[in-house]
Amino acid sequence: MAFTDDTVEAMRAAVHLVNSAELPDALATGADFDAFLEAFPYTGRIDRSADELDAMRALRPRLRRMLLAPRDAMVDGINGALKDVSFDARVVRHDGADWHLHAVADERPLPERVLAETAMALIDIVRADEGSRIAVCADDDCDGILFDLSRNRSRRYCSTTCTNRNAVAAYRARQR
């Protein structure tokens, strides 16, 4: 399934944000927040304040519920998110990205824009009936989530760390 670039980027950002809640918390400091914003460069207003960081951290459980919900419940989460944001939709082109939709004004708080972009991306996931591409990491000691864009839906782990840990464990088990 081919999703638009803005859908893929919004999903990757949402998954990364949700997974940052795993211990140790990867969004605990201003430097962590700066790294997130460097990896996922949102346009518009970014305050980089303690309040904004707290609001981003507070958004993680809601995004997790939305991402992991069954299809009909995912729609409920999307509708709730759409109800909670102030829309000012327009089509824009910037920073090398072709025409795409910005649903919320650039002046709105970053957490609101992240929520809106995640909801808009999930609309594409629901419409394509591709919710199975979002899953919990197969590592027994990890609660991270993943967004699988592989052709054969073979991705099982949320990170290289989890992939490597399980490959080493499987290797050691075979050697016994």
C-alpha cells in the first residue's frame, strides 16, 4: 500500500512520539524535545517551552489509543480528535514537499497540530483498511508500537534495538 508522503511522515512522528514514553522516557528534557523536532520538523509555531513539552508528553497516551484501536474504535478516536482541534485548512507547498493539506493554522499550539496531523493520517489508514500495519512490538519486554510499510507486512519490532535483541536471542537458542 502506498500512502502519501504527509501520511507516512505524520504516522512516523506519531509512532515515535508514542514510543518516546517507553522507559527510559525519551522526551524528558528540552534536548530530547529538540531531537524530536529535528527528526520530525513541524512547520509553524513551536514554543520549545516546558508547557509545550508537557503538552506533547500528555498527548502520547491519546495517540497510542488512537493508533492501536480496532478500525471502528479508531474512527471514534479520529472523530474525537477532529472535534478537539480548530481547523483552518489550506493546501500548501514548502521545504521541498509538494502540495499537501495543512488542516490547522500554523499559529495553533504544536500538540494540537500533531493531533490533527495524526488524525488526518489515520483517516487514510482507515479508508485503505490498513490498520493492521500498526502493531505492538513483538519483543516480550517492549510495549513500543510500529508502523509497517513493508510490502509483505513482515516488520515485527519497533526498533533496531528490539530486532537485534531478538535476533541474538534466537541465535543463542539455536546454538544450545
